[in-house]
Amino acid sequence: MKALNTITAAVVVADFKRSRHIETDETADDALLEGLLAAAQAVVETGTNRPLTARSVEITFRAVGGLRWWFPCAPVNAVTKIEWQDGSTWVELPLADVALEQGDDEPQLVFASGYWSSVSDGAAVRVTAEVGADEVPRPLREAIILIAGDWYEAGINPDKDKREMVSFGSRILMRQGRYSRPAEWAAA
């Protein structure tokens, strides 16, 4: 999954400071905190398969002729384009014959019968979609704050050190909010 626009912050520095009882008018560490929060957000989003803020993404997979395909993340708000790769050219497919179902909790695309007739079996398919929550779920927001706080207090640089260094509490919060797609493809 590739983000096509800037990923906005799920937790802003001022909210982080309030949660950690740091004076909001002390701005010396704001750039550091912003970076820690962005890295913690990436860990939480990757660990839960949940984009926490709205963005456009591209997801690429292989066509197998199924009529139902589940997204690898949730929530999905809209599908804006579907293309398949014919040699070195991307060919747009019609959206009129596709329905997005259960976008909030188990997003899936349902294709009309015969939708894949012009597409070579095994060809690369690219879906452009709008994903992300309108409001960040509180447990996942707390996980970001816990992870960034732990890194801040320990002086850990997530770009150079191991990002896997997250607390037990944040792991539990992430596990509770994790999205797992039930399948990739189905016949109907």
C-alpha cells in the first residue's frame, strides 16, 4: 500500500504534551516530538492494518478472476480508480460494475460477473482508494502516545534504533484494534 498524499498526524504535539504533563509553551523539543509521534503512528498503523487519518492510497495485487476481494486495511471510504497492467500500460477499468461493501469494518470490493474478462489472469491490478478514520480510535491514539513517550524518555531515535521497542501496554492496545482480512479473494 502506497500513500499518494501527505499523512496527517493522528496525535499532535500539543495533545502529547498535555497527556505527559509537559508545559505546552516549551517548544525546544517540538520537532523531535513531531518526529517521534509520526514514527509511533507508523508503527501503530502497520501493526493494526488501520490507517488512522484520511489519505489516498494505491494498492496493487494480482488478478485471479474472483468476484470479491478484501482490502488489506480498514477503514476504506471510497474507491476512485481500478486499473490493470497490460504490458507496460495501465488500463482503467469501469467503477460502475464494482461495489464497496462494509468499508468501515471489513472492506471488500464486489465485482460484477464478467468484470475480469478483458484482464489477463495474473495481471497486476492497482486500486486507488480513500482510506482512514474520521476520528482516531482512542485505544490506538493512546498506543501512539505510549510509544512516543517511551521513546522520548529513553532517548530512542526510531530512525536509527529498533522500532520494535514498544511497551507491553501499547502492544495490547494495538492487538485489540488489529484488522485482519478474512480472505483475499472469493468466488462470489
